[in-house]
Amino acid sequence: MKSFIKPRIVISKCIEFDFCRYNSQIIRSPIVSTLKPYVEFQPICPEVEIQLGVPRDPIRIIEQHTNKKLVQPTTGRDVTDAMQTFTQHFLASLQGIDGFLLKSQSPSCGTRDVKIYPAVLHSAPVRREAGFFGEQVLQRFPHLAIEDEMRLQNPVIRQHYLTKIFTFAAFRSVKDKASLQRLLQFHTENKYLLMGYSQKELRILGNILANQEKQPLPKMFTEYEHHLHLAFLKAPRYTSQINVLNHTFGYISKELSAAEKRFYADLLEKYKNGQIPLSVPVNLIRSWVIRFEQSYLLPQTFFEPYPNQLLDIEAIKASEVRDFWK
């Protein structure tokens, strides 16, 4: 069984870890519950950290004359400075983090759907954007995997998030060893996964490893990490995945019967038309890779980018996926 490095994820404590919401409740998330054995979570509640207590009166973001404040309407308490101070100190202390999983709609932790009000009381929200803590996370760590628990219910977003955190965790382990041989192995094993995400960044990463400019190893790791993050900014398009499938199929096609080749072509067409999920043709090719003992393809992360125990039904239409990262 393939082993995976545990990703290190900062998570809102109210999601499956503590009854620390404003109303003393906890957010149940089957996804997070399933992830616990495979992820090293670091739970945090910014609102509790600034001594708002549990239970507590809700807070909201108020914007007046382009100046945003974090206010507790029932008491009139302004906790803007306290939240900013905590956030700056906490985020500056983080090391070796692979991603964040934050509470949606929270005025502190939300990353995109937090209500912004024009007045403390008796007003409707004027728009939605990031909360105070979430905004700083996005600014300081734009390259990492950052999502909220509601968006992870979408299978496309979830698959992309899981792929990112486990790939970044694997790279972190390689980086800690500071070994060129380990970096070359990492690149080789992730070649087809990277091809599906960004052929442009795959070429750049290959050039970095060629090191024609004779860069020192720390510089190589820095540049490689930067472009690895760029490669994973968006989920791969289904056409790119088809390209990878065909590349890997080419390694074993000469060993297959005409009927098996037709069966593969039929599955590929069904995937293209959104009738089956990506896992179907992927696992078909993987079975042939195992059968014919293709040593180059066996360790490719394209076939298993994260633990199989985290797989679920991909109830999506593969060719009509919206871009959720705009």
C-alpha cells in the first residue's frame, strides 16, 4: 500500500474540533471527519483567541468610508485591532503549512462569502468578501490550498484540494531532506499529474532541474517550489486529463488486444461526454500498468494523488465543470 506524508492544515476549530461557535455549537463535517487519520490538523478559533468567549454575541464587518471594522453590534465593542494583532502574530508563526480549511461565512475566518454591512445595526449587507483572518491568509499564502468546509462538498473542488495538499506535503518532505536525488524522484513520480495540471509549468520545472545555469541547490528548491505552486493554481481541464490518459495508454497499448483498445476508446468517449468520472479510465489504465509491470508508470501519482480511502462518488459532468477559482 502506498504511503503518504500527512499534510499540515490549519483549520477553524469549530469544524469538527470544538464547540466554540458563537452559539456554543460545532460544525459537523463528514469530509473533515474522514480526513482526520490522514491529515495533521492545527485547529484555531480567532474569535476565542481574542477573548470573545463561548457563547458570545455575534460580530460583523462594518465598512464606512472604505474603512472596515470588526464590531459586536449588541455591545458596540470594536475588536478590529485585537483581531488584526492576533492574525499577524499567528500567521507569522506558521511553518511547514500545506493549506487551510476555514469556516465559510465567518466574519473572521471566511475567505469569500462574508457579509459586509454599511452600518452596525438595521442594515442589509452590501456585498460579500473575505473575513479579517481569512483575508490575511489569502494575502500571505496565496499559493497554498485554501478552502472552506462548504465548498469542499463540491467533488471537483474537493478532489483538487486533496490533490494539492498531499502533493505539497510530499514536496515539503523532499525539501526538508534537501536532496537533489529526492527532488528528481519527486518530479519523475509527479510527471503525469503535473502534465494534467499545466504543461507550461511542467516544462519550466524540467528546466529548473536541468540546471543549465548551475544554480545552488537551495535556489533550485526555491524556484521549483514556486512553479510547483503555480502549476496547481487551478484544477485541470478534462481535455488535459484526456491527454494524460492517452500518454499513459501509449506505454501499454501494444500489449492489449483490439477488443481492449476499443473498450478503452469507448470509456474515454464516455468520460469526455460526462457520462463517467475520471476514476473509471484512470483505474482501467492502472490495472493494465500493474498487469504488465510498467515500472515507470507504477509510482506515478496521477493514478493515486491522495489515499484511496478518501475517494468518493464523483457526481459531476466531466466536460461541463465551472471554473470555481475565478
